[in-house]
Amino acid sequence: MKLLVIDDEAHIRHMMRLTLEAAGYQVDEAADGQAGLDRFRDGREYDAVVLDQRMPGLDGLQTLERIKDVAPNARVLMVTAYASIELAVDAMRLGATDFLRKPMTPDTLRSAVAAAIAGEPRRPLRRGAAPQPRPPLEIALLTMNGFQILRSPESGAPSPQEHVFRVRHVPDGAEVAVSVAIDPEAVDRVARLTNRRLEPGSGYWRAQAERLLSAYVWSEGRPPADGRLVVRDVSREDLEDAVRWDES
């Protein structure tokens, strides 16, 4: 199996190379996005690409988009220390297979690469589709740090104030259930500031619960140990979403 690591920091590339070579992979390196793209354009093929987001010149998203133009079936794992859920969604839309947080353990990197190679390549979403500035309902499609967040049936929630998800560890398929409760004070704040009463069991609050859980998995690299989180606040963008929210 042949891999390509694209990162502008030489010591990071070296660490990833040693980690992946110890697992039996053949590894090439590229010091920036253009150099990585050139390796695809000269006919070389790779089973997976580990791609840094923040680089001089072409950044990770730009490099990802151009790699997918050349090789639509490429399996690309985005890596960054500076990320948001919105950036992860953008990477998914462009066809990224996984989104990994720096720093990462060798096991996390090896597991994510193995899962990417074993799974189906992700193609970019159809170009020209109407953009969605804040797409919380797409978060369940993401793989972050080797985890996917899956929705459980609404009937599985212990109360109308809670939303239940399954967090799957992609490499081994293990799943844990996580319940995300909606704080009544957060519901009251949204109602007060938007003049709209969106009940805790609504799709709006389910989206907020999913966003909170995704952010936790991204920052911590694991689901919550006790299987519980609470949505206690909303951002200005969340309030704007509430004003426009259509439950249908």
C-alpha cells in the first residue's frame, strides 16, 4: 500500500512517515499542496493521502479539490490543529474521507488510514448545488478522528428534552450511545430573542445537539466518557438559524 503525506512542516511529515512505515506502508512526502498535486499529475497513484490544512500557497481545501479533479476516487484524510465543524463539513463536501486533529497519536493515524483504505472513496458533492452556509444536518456524514456520529431513532430518547446518537469508531465498528439534553434555559433564551418557541424535541435542537457532540468528538478525540452532554447556550449564528428554521 502506498501513501502520500502532504505537510509543510518537515518534522510532522517525518513523524507521520515513521508511524505509517512501521505499519507496513510505503510513504512518499510532499512539502506543500502544489508538490503533492504534482505527484498525482505525473501519473503516480496512492491508496490514501494524509493532507495538512494550513499550508503556504495552496491550503488543504484547495489541494483537496484539485486532487479530486485529477483523481476522483482518492482517499484523502485532512489533518489540522485549527479547525471548526464548518471546515470539516467543507472538507467532506469536497470529498475528504476523514478529518483528524493535530496532535494525534500514532494509533489514531494508523487506524484512520486503515479505515480509509478499507472503505469506499468519497466523491465530492455535486458542483453547482445551492450552498448551505450552516449545514448541521450534514454533520452525521462526517468522520472525525476516526469516529462517525449516527442518529438513533427518535423513539430511543429517554425524554423529549434529550436526543440520542450513536458514536461509531470506524476502524473496529464499535459503537456507544450518547444522550444530549437540551437545557430549558437555552430554549427560553432562543424564544425570547427570536420570538419563536422551538421545543426541545424539534429538529432545530436535534441539530444543535448533533453540533455539540461533533465538536466534542473533534476536540477530545473520543465520545464523552459518561455518555452525556448538555446544550446550554447558542451562538449568534444559531439564533439566525432559529429565525429561519422550518421544521417541515
